[in-house]
Amino acid sequence: MQTPVFLDHLPDASSVSGRKSERYRHIRNKALIELLMDEDVAWVERDCPACGAPATESQTFGQVFMPFQRCSGCNTIYARRVPDQPVLDRLRAAHPAARSEGATEDEDSQAREFEFISILNWISLSDGRGDRRLRKVLDYRYSSHAPDWEAAVGRLSQSRSWQFLPLDADAAGADFADLAAALKADAPDVVLIQAEMDRVAHPEKLLATIKANAPKGTLVFIASSCADGLEYELLGAGSPSFIPLDRLAVFSISGLRSMAERLGYTVREVSTPGRRDAVILDQHFRQAANTNVPFWSGFFRDADRNRLYDLQILLQRSLRSGLLRFVIQT
Ligand SMILES: [Zn+2]
């Protein structure tokens, strides 16, 4: 199994905070409150969605809006109750992703290109290792998150066929029927699941659907937020990245690994290539004048860009960044 490190430049503080992300947070929290107040919505109690450990053996992670647990067995963070998947899908379809507030079309499209090149490089790493050329990619739902995604893929993906399966609230259903049908019809080499595992009600069902309907040997590339990240360890539910409705399950490395292996997948690669942890934490500790966390308050008070860069590399190397990537094989 491989654990690559992605040496990269640090993002600017202005790109990780500000009005744009605050506004998005308010929109999602408003949607969650409306969902909680809707008496027709049924909520299902659950145990740890990653390793299955009972919720009674977990710790409280947060209580704002609704209870979130931190699994004592695998460190995964999860909402104690979730609604049905079709409810979540209809909600997302009703509030489609918009262009970032305040960003120009060019800025947004450059950000998508940067993101896409990172994904292409990631897939290319696996291309060299296996015996199978990874020509056909099935991109599940990410184009519905990111309005400029399809255009960036169109400009930059020369050698691979890229099929988008956007969110379709009517076709998906509780069992991801749209995904099952696409896998049977097109037999892709790669299934790309970006920013989806943390948003769906039953992530195990999503991976089980792929396992049941994709040909043996298919590679599934998963990118998601990571519960082992330093930001969640230090700031908990107060972390700027924690938006409850978008983080119904924040997997730990061991949690996602145990789920994948339980479903019969082989784990090929694990990494946490996040770029933002050090900058987010730096900003937090500089703003929160009263915070006095042993070691870290002093660390960030004295940190310059070089030290933040070193910390970010350390987090990647030790699988402690806030973004995880898995490659698993059916
Ligand atoms: Zn667990």
C-alpha cells in the first residue's frame, strides 16, 4: 500500500476564510434547521457508520443543532441521527451550488483547474502501477457541487473519457439506483467520489452499491474530510470546516479502512494531502486572543510562513491533515 505526500504551496489566508465561506455556512445551517423543524421528515438513529461500534461507546463531539459523536473505537465523527437519503438529495437539488460569492468567473474557473490537475495527477499515479489503463472515469455528483467543474475537465482531460453523473434527486433514490445503472451500463475503470462520503446519509450503502455493480478490479478514488486532522483535534465542533449538514460522517483513516475492508474492497492507497490546516489554525489562534492551548498557542504566535509550511508537510506525512484520499479496489 502506498502513502504519497503531496508537496505543495500553502494557500493564502484570504482564500480559506471571509465572507464567502461564512455565507455558505449560514445557508447550510438554515437548511438544516428547516429540516429539523419539518415534522414529515423521519430521522434514523445510528451507531458509528465506519466501524459499527455502538454510539453508547462514543464521546460527544458537538451538540449545536443536533448531536454529533466521536467514535471511541475508530475516531470517526458522525451525526447520531440522519434523515433518508432522498430527503437530503431533494434538499441539495433545491439549493444548487452557486458561484463563490465575490469571486469572478475567472477566479472560480482557475480554482477548479487547480483542483482538477491535482485529481488528474492523483489518478495518473495509479495508472503507472496497475496492469490496467485507467481510461474511463465515472465522476459521481461532484459536478453538482462545483459549477465550473465540467468546463475545467473539458479543457484539461485529454487522454481519458470523463462521464459525469450529476445529482438527480428523482433517479437516485435510497439505494443510489442512478449510480448502479451507470456502473452496469458503462463499466468505468475509475469511480471518483469527491466530497460525497461525508454528505450522504448511509456512506456504507454508497460503497456497497459500487462493489455490487462495478466490474472486479475497478478503482474507487475517494476524497473526503478527515476526522484525524489536527484542526478537528484542536478545535472540535468549533472548527471552521465543520458544517453539520455537509459533515454527517467525517471518517478517520482507520474508520474508512475498516468499512472498505468489511465490504470486500482492497485498500490500495491512503493519503491526507490537505493544504489548508496550518493556515486555518494559524488564523484561528491569531484571532482568538483568549485561547491558551498548551504548545499550540505559542507555536502559532511565533510561526512564519516557513514554519506553517513545515507543519503542513508534517501533517501530510503523518496522515493528520483534514482532507483524506483513499484508493480502493473492487
Ligand atoms: Zn467507529
